[in-house]
Amino acid sequence: MLARNVYESLFLIDSNRYARDPSGVSGQVGEMIEKHGGEVLASRLWNEQKLAYPIKRQRKGTYWLTYFRMDGDKLVDFRRTCQLNENLLRSLTIKLDPRLVDVFVQHALGGRAATPSDSGDGEKKGGDGEKKGGDGEKKDRTEEKREPVTTATAKE
């Protein structure tokens, strides 16, 4: 039995097709992974932006980030399926170091993993939820807008 590795894939999706059917196009990513015996750990919209140069006559792309577990011998077939999918302009898949899997998946799901620098960064929290700099000065704390996150266990 081969090892089941964890992979990170970044898919560049045709923005026009994604705009017409966001859940259908993004759902195909999970279907492709499951078709090859994989398990989706986290899958989310990452970004939508103008491309540096046209790809397949598209000037704008939607980036979709996915973390999944799959047998190493199935990866070649999975990459071929990605190349044949007409909704995908490009894809990049890398194997994650097992020591980093939990941190990356947790971050993709919207949580923030604790790092050693969290405790000694020179900032202190005030009682009102605002950060205070090392000199006691208050800084505004703004929440960044998060994109919807989907996982293998969430059903729509």
C-alpha cells in the first residue's frame, strides 16, 4: 500500500464560467479529487484578478485553493484530468511536508494557527479588543473580509 500524501493545488479557473455557475465549477474540483480516490481537506476561493498575460484568450482568472489527501500513484492521472477540464486554465499541485499540513489546512479553513511569534511580538491587547503597540499607542483592528470556505464535509 502506498502512502497517502497531502497535496496543495492552486487552480486557475475561467472567470466567465465561474461567474455563471460558481458552485458547479468549484464543485468539479472536489469531484475530480474524489474520482481519483482522494479526500478533500479544505477547498476555498482564493482570489480573482486580471492575469499578467492572456491564457486561452482569457484576461481574468479565478484562483481556487484546495488541500487534499491522495495516493501518490494516482497523482499523474489527477493532473491529466485537470489538463482536460475545460473550466481550468492552469493548475499547480505540490506535495506538502507532513509537518506543515495541519497549519496550512487550518489556515485555509479560516482559523489562525498559533505561531511562536504570537507571544513575543511587542504588541499587547487592550481590554477593548484593540491592539496596543509597544509604546502604548492604540491601533485600529480591522477584520479582513473572508471568502466562503467549503470542505468535504459541508453539503450545500
